[in-house]
Amino acid sequence: MKRPASSENVLARIRRWREVCPDIALRSTFIVGFPGETEEEFDELLDFIEAAQLDRVGAFAYSPVAGATANDLPDHVPPEVQQERLGRLMGLQEEVSAGRLARKVGKTMRVLVDEVDGEGAIARSAADAPEIDGLVYVNSGQSLQAGDFADVRIVDSDAHDLWAEPV
């Protein structure tokens, strides 16, 4: 795909970023099943995902695009293999995400409240894009209002979301 970076250089850069800013949230998007992608190359991608420990990952299966030179490449990956690889990648990323979010339990963070209902507030952290990433569910957050910034203590997590209490 004409991507010039080596994974070793990218991993070194990620380590430096995290040394400078331990709370940095890193995200990327990957294509699986690009024409000519071998199982070995896909395994290298999984190794990278494991090593990089990215906070947010999106992925999609390759599909031809009108006028793209990749359409003429040999060895197109069958759609069923693409979907199997996509599932494996996203399964691994779910494990990575669960681990990264679990590290936030017990910490205090500032969140932006998106809505309030009878159960509490629904918010997001600075790392969360609206309608894309996970949410922060604030128990007993009924006194908050949409648009408020609030400091909360994280009390639980799963692979995508956090649960918190107002500080």
C-alpha cells in the first residue's frame, strides 16, 4: 500500500510519546485483506497491534474503489478470509482496549457531559469522539447538565466504556 514506515520506528515513536505524555490516547485505522496480503503479513499486523497498545482502533476489509491501482493487483484476498481477519484483529483490539481502560479505574478524569437521565449522566473523556468511541457513565450524576465539564473518579471499565462517580 506504499506505506513507508517500519513498525519498529512507529513503536519507538509511540514509546517516546507515552514517556512525554503518559495519558495520550492513540488511535489508528487499518485495512485487512489488501490484495496480496499474506497470512504472515497479517500476523505481523496483529503483533504490531499487541505491541503498540493503541487506545482506539478502527479496521475495515479492503474493497475495490473505482480508479484505484490496487484493483489491478494480483492475489486478491477472498472476502471470507478478509472477514475472518477483520474479526481476529478487532477481537485482539478489544482485549487491548479492555486492558488500557482497566488502568483508568481509581483515577480521576475530567469528562464532558452529553446527556443526563434518571440513572445518571452519560459523558465522554477527551480521548472519546462522539458517536464513535466509548462512553463514561456517571452514576449519581443527575445534578449535572449536558455541556458541563465534570471531574469524576473511574470505578469500573469494560472493553469500551468506563463507569464513574462525581468527585
